[in-house]
Amino acid sequence: MQQIFDLIPFRDGASWNLAISGYANYGSSTDAVGVYKLMLKDAAMNLNQITFSTMLIFPFLDIYAKLGLIFDAKGYYDEMPKRNVVMCNTMIIGLMWRGMVEESKRLFHGLKERDSISWTTMILGLMQNGMEREAVDIFKAMILAGFTMDQFTFGSVLTACGSLLALGEGKQIHAYVIRTDHKDNVFVGSALVDMYSKCKSIKSVETIF
């Protein structure tokens, strides 16, 4: 890939994007980010929506966090004329990963379109950043908004309840787990055990098995 890229005499936006996506498709995320940084330095005028989409869609968020590229991503994201919910969700994940909670919250609350992943991402991000009470409140708002929960939603909010020692709310969520047919999910079951154990409700732990 690098040899072919080096042979291109005139590199337009398409050639830069092809190199980035090519490295990404072959799992060479470090090389993909290297090309992206070189593009920022030598050919910033060729940055476009395809570049940004490629960098968001592929699993580069850990590298963004390590290299500080999330700020580059956020800057370009803000300038994009069109955004879809997948890009928004990925941006929220990246911001939460960096501990930029207020930025994440502003982005989430400003979304015109949300899906279940948007809500779950916020719950998980808030919980991981030590804002368990807000995570539980977002979960309640998600219910009122009529969105579908999955194992990751329940796992995150139950972990938050355990950290808060919020046994009452944990039991309410357990009831919701049963009503939505998630009681047999191993991931959710483990989160329930963890929540009840932290709340020192041993009898409730026994009822799960």
C-alpha cells in the first residue's frame, strides 16, 4: 500500500482517502492514522466528508485517545454540513473516552435524530466517567422516549445502580429486564449479580440463579 501511494505524483482527496481506508481494511490502523496526520500536514485542503467518515467508522477511537486526534475529529465534525446518527454516536463515544463529558452531553442533547445506540452510549459514558446518577436518569428518559434496550444498556445502568448502592432503582430495572425478556442474557445476569452484591442484597442474588 505504501509503495503504491508513494508512486502517485499528484495526490488528490480521493488518493488520500483510498490510502486511509486501505490501511484500515487491512487492520493497519496505526498506518491509517499516520497517513491521516500526514494529510493534515501536507494536504489539509483535501480533507472532506469521506475522510472524516472513514476515520470515524473504523475502530480508531483508542488511537484518537492516545494521539489526541479526537480534537481534530471534533473540529472537522463541527464543520460538516451533513451528519448521520452513526457519526454522531461515534463522536460521542470518542469524547466520552477522552473524559470530555460536557462536550458529549451537548452533542447528545443537540441531536435531531437519536437511536438506541445514542442513549446507550450516553449511559455507558456517564457511568464510566463517574456520573452514575446522570446515567440512571438518562436510562429513565430513554424508557419514556420509547427506545428499545439491549444487554449493553441494562449492563451499564445496573453497574451504575451498584456504584450508587441504589437497590430500589436496581430492583425496578430488574423488573424491566424481566418484562423485556433479557433475564436469560448472561451479560445482564452478571450485571444483576454485581449490582445486588454491591447493595448487599444476598437473597436477591440467589433468586437470579
